[in-house]
Amino acid sequence: MKITGISLLLFVSWTCTQAQVQSVDKDSTRHIEEVRVEGMAKRKMETAMKMSVSVDEFLASSENISFIKRGAYAWEPLLNNMGTERSNLTIDGMHIFGACTDKMDPITSYVESNNLSTIDISSGQSGNMHGATVAGGIDLKRKNTPFQTRKMWTGAYQTGFEANNKQFFNLGNVAYADQRFVAEGSFSVRKAGNYVDGSGQEVRHSQYNKFNSSIGLAYKTSDLSSLRVDAIFDRAKDVGFPALPMDLWLSRALITSATYKQLFEQGLVKAWESKIYYNAIEHYMDDTTRPENLVHMDMPGWSTTYGLLSKLTLSRGRYSSEIQLNAYDNLSIAEMRMYPQDRSNRTMFAYSWPWVTTRYGGLSMNNTWDITEKSQIHLGGSLGLNYNHAKYVEFNWIFHPGAPQEKTRILPSAYARYECQLADFQLAAGVGYGHRAPSVSEGYGYYIYNSFDRYDYIGNPNLSNEVSYEANARIRYKKDKFNLDLQANYFHIEHYIIGRILGMGSPMNYQSVGVKGYTSLDYARLFNLALKGNYHILENLHWTGVLTYARAQDDNGGNLPFIRPLSYQTSLHYGQGRFGAQTSLNGDFVHADYSPEFGEDQTPAYNIWNVSSDYTFPIGRCKAMLQVGAENIFDAYYSTYADWGNIPRMGRNLFTSLKLSF
């Protein structure tokens, strides 16, 4: 694999250097269909089909991201068909770790679309600027209003309703800027009831209630420097998870940072930016709304992180570079408390995360050389030091006697990528190598119940680093009204971490059928392919289509879980003056390559048809947009490969929203 990847890189390099062509056409950062996953891609926080999207819905429109869904809230994003433990999820580069052992609070659940400006998605080792990774990185960029030469106010308010789950939402943001000062803030409120599936049945425990707010203040300390402070507060209450045996009573998050930025007019160094940050998350799962449970359980969790980022931006001639220092300290705590029907009598207590401290320090670099006007090369890498300490290590000693209380790991990575323009074709190829440390659950988890395969999971502090070897390639054709983009990547991951049945131990949860321990396979292999095209049929009529395929197997040829089957998206957009209309069709083929060992079964093919229209008009000095639409028009009853426990998706949903901006 490594020889094949290097050969591919050299072939593309040789081909491009033979051609006399124009400069590389950079991808747009304005339209969702123009996202470049292998680079730092910026995307507007809305889709053509629906302007009132949540962060989850927005990410789901990408061909490179899928989701595990346990309900209507807090979907777990999968990048390159790999879970969150194999990717970097950050907010402005800040590391934030969820407080739920069931992964019911990915950091995407603690932000809203109206306090974000863009999302940067990096595939594989090109996503190592913020730390060690295998799948890549997803960096959520907060809104950052620039200083203005004159006083300026901007803002927006959006309200709407979705009929299926009776969801009401209100989102607002406002910003003031002048030559030396910026102040901006946002709020959002979403409240939804249980949704109804395509058969007309109410899906119980699928409701949620969410409030989010943010504030940012910036001061220009000199002509070339500024200081900025930001804060996000998020609260969710009464969140149901129909695929789990319990629900969320309350989660709260406070995310804060202070950033200093200095620009330089001359010399190699163009900018220096440093950030200190702090975030605290608390998450309380319980089953008080499930009277059918014979034994009740509370599962509270807490996660606290302090961190530092410092980045230098260099540029001279055809060379540019980013050098970034990352450091953070995280404490993760999770508890299990069991009760009989009389909750005044506690019968069991254990730490499912036994006060695990993780400290990381790393240096990352990304270098770009414009070799000619038609070609460039990217070289980068990182070197990190990861330290873990478990305060109550006796929980790990039950299954791993003598396991060390602390563990230090070295995490290196490197990647190379070559790009060039050949007539109407853009060609690229790259290779990568990297390590990642086991997550807190994989290393130190204690009786973490997985309701998908109904096993309790046990961590292993002695696990080896995962080691990833990656190859990727891209061919893009662009001419006049037509654009076709083919991307592929391949991962060979040694010491792949996965759960296997243990010969010792009894399940703690009465719903469990056994105990699994995290262990390392010799290797696993993952392949991802995406074909994307768009065509301007007429001046006002635009078509977009995406076809994706993935395959993943372990070292014995068995299927890995949660790998997306062959899927497709196709849409038409019409715009004339103030009026716009869109329709789309998306679906999956039969999930034939499933993994019974991990609780999967074969899910049938499905297709979903959606439609919406919008009209823009002035109201005084404001611009207003009214949108109405329908999702799943034919009220299909379906469940996908990634729906935990085969919970059905939402049936027909009519929606409307009104947005005012100035």
C-alpha cells in the first residue's frame, strides 16, 4: 500500500510537470457543492434545500460525513466512516471533550448554526494541525465580525416551525463594529416534541429542548494587533433518546477563550495568533422517564479542559507555512448509580470513567510550495506527547491486573500531497502516516453499556497506539457549465481498536447479554469513494449529484460496523429574481455488508424526496426571506444502517421559516 501510494504521488507529479497550463483553480467557499475535504474547506451555514438547518443537518449534507443517530438530537458525526475517537472535533481549534460515555454529546451539539461562520473539514492526516488523528479533522469556526472603517450594525432574526415534531425555533444574532471595537452576540431556542415515523406511529422519547447563546468582544490594540474574548453557553433539557434505555435530564456547557493576534508587514512571519481557552461540560443521563425499567440507573458525567494554541503564519515568495503549538489538560469523570424502584436506596456505584486525566502537547506544521503556476506540493506533520492518569485505577485492575495508573505515548504523523492543473483537469495524490492514542473509554472505560449490541464494554490501558497508513487521490474536471469531481482514499490501520467478547466477567446491566473488552486487531482496511457532479442546465437551473461508496474489513475479512452502503444525492435548483425552488432525492442502497457481530442487520434500500421554495423581499431597511418546504414527501417508513437499534426516521415533515437580516 505504501509503495502504491508513493507511486501514485510520483506519477501525478511527473504528469503535471509536463503540461503548460493555467494556474490552479481554487475551490469556492460559497457553495456547499464546492467543498474540498482534503484541504481547509469553508462552508456557509445553510443548504439550498433548507436555510434553518441545525449543525447536524448541515454536516449531513456533506458526502464525506455520515452520522450515527440515537434519536432526533446530538447525532454522532463519522468522518470517512470513522467514529469521533478517530477524528479531531474542535471549535476554533479548541479541544472539547464530551461528558457522556454513550457519545450523546459530541461537540457539534454545543453550538448552533447562527454562532458559526464556516466549518473546515480536513481528511486524514491533513487534519493533524490540531492534534493526532486518523480520520481527519472537523473544525467549527465561530462568527468573527471584522473591524470596520465606520460604525456598522448588522444582524439577523429567524423563526420557524416544523410540523412533524411540532418544533418551534427562534434564532437571532447582532453585531456592532467600528475601527477599534467589535461586539457580537447570538441566541437560539429550539423546542421539539416526539416525531412521527412514516407509518404514522409516534416515536416516543424523541423530544428535545435546547437553548444556546454566545458573545464575542474584540479590541484593536494597534494597527496590526487585536485582542478578542469569546464565550458560548449551551443548555439542553428533557432530551429523549428512543434508541437508548435512558434519556438526558440536563446538559450544560461553558466554552470560553481569549485570543491575541499580531500581524507583521515585513519579513517571513506574517501573523502570530495565540489563544488560551477553558471549557466545562456536565451531562446527566437517567431513566426516570422509563418506568418499565426494573432497575433504575443514573449516569452523570463531567469534562473540564484547559488549553493553549499558538500559531505562526509564514510566507515568502511561493512558500507558505503554518506552525502550531497545541496543549491541553482534560479531566473526564463519569459515574453509574443503580437504584431499585425505591430510589432512596442506592444498590450500586461505580466510576465508568475513573477520573481520567489526559494531557497533550504537540507541534504541527503545514507547508505549501507553489512549484510552478500550475502545480504545488503540500508537506506537513506533527509530533505529540499524550499522557493519561486514572485516579481510581482499581476499576481497571479487575480485568487488567497490574495495569499502570499512568501512560505516556508518542504520537507522530506526516503527510505529502501533490496537486496540479492539466488542461481542464485538476489532479492530486497524497500519502499519510499517523498514530492515535486510545480514547478515554477505550483505555479506561468500565462497564459502559452499548445498547446496539447489548454488551457492557471494558477499557484496556495496555492498548497499543493505532497506526494509520493512508493514500488518497482526486481527479476533477471543470469546463464551462459542467463540473465532475472524483475523490478516493484508502486507510490501512494497524492495531485497530475494537470490542471483542471477554471470557471473564458478568454483565452489570440486566439488559446486557455479556461483556466485551476493547482489544487491538492486527489491522483493518477502509476505502471511501465519492463522485460529485454539477451542471448548469440553463442560466437559472442548476443540477447537483453525489454518489458515495465505502468498504471496510477487519484482518479476517469480516465487515466493520457503521460503514455506509452505496448512497446517492441528486438535486435541482431553480432561481429567478427573488424566487427560488429546490427539489432533491437521496437514499441508500441495501446495506449488504453489515456486521452481525456488532449488532447490525441488513437494512433495506430507501429513497427520500424533498422540495422547498423561497421568496426574498424587502421590509424597510431589512431583507426578508420566506421559505416553505416538505421533507420525505411520500411519507416513507425507513431506517438506515446508522440508526441505533433500527429506530425509524421521521416521516413526512412540512416546514416553514422566515429570516430577517440587516
